[in-house]
Amino acid sequence: MGTYRYSRNIEASLIDYITAQLAIAGWSDINVEKGFARVYSSEVPVICLRLSETTHTPAELGSNATYRIPLILIDIFGSSDGNRLDLKDFLVSIFKNNIAYYDYTIANGVVSVKTRNGSISVIEIRDTPINFGTNKNELAIQDRYRHLLTLTVDLGRLET
């Protein structure tokens, strides 16, 4: 049995949240993936989430304690330009709420225990369309209608 640490807990909590919110809102046939490996073997639309860089801000002079401020990259691979925009707007709307943060315990590669341990607050959302500057028909289906949301998030806790 193993446990995820902060970074993987953040990713898994966000993937669970997005998946649940899509289901509640009636979206269907949208895969939520971690990393690009599965995106290019999946049908669009797909949402891909990954934790990028993290800032560890010192809590006070002389202390080893820090505040963790991760940057989350969410790539949207739409099935059309309208689908891309609708998914982007939906995701922006759900990220305005606090998101449950969970600690995950893994056994045999599967989540065996999921325990709520706080909230993830979204501090900032950057909303960027991806344009490769190429005729869309020359691109892979997954790359034709792309969008990137960049989230700065905070767990609101001191790490020692």
C-alpha cells in the first residue's frame, strides 16, 4: 500500500472534481486524463490535466515552513470550435468554487482509500486559445480545437 503526496493528491482531486461536475451537468463521453499519453489515442473531446511548476513561498524568515502554490495546466481538446468554447466556459465556472482536496491511498495500482483533507482554492485562471497557425485539416484531430486553462491554486495550509 502506498500514499500519494501533495502533487499527486492535487492532480487526483482535480480529476475527480472535473469528472463529477461533468456528470452532474449532463456532459457525456468526455475523458479526463492525466498527461498526454492517452489523449492522442482517445476520441475528442478530452480534458488533460497536469501539475506544472510549483512555488514554495517561505512562511517567515528563519523557518523551513512554506506555502505551496502549484500551477495546474488543463488542456481542452474539443470536437469543434463551439465544443472547445463551451467546455472552457464550463470549466472556468466550476473552478470558481472551492474544490475538495483528498489524500489518496493506493493498493495494487487502485485507489483503496480516499479521505477529504481540506480544500483547493483557485487563485487565478488564465484562459488561452491554442492556435498552431496551420490549416486545421492538416492537424491531428486532437489538435484542431485546443484551449489551455492555467490555474494557480492554493491549499491554504502551511507545510513544515
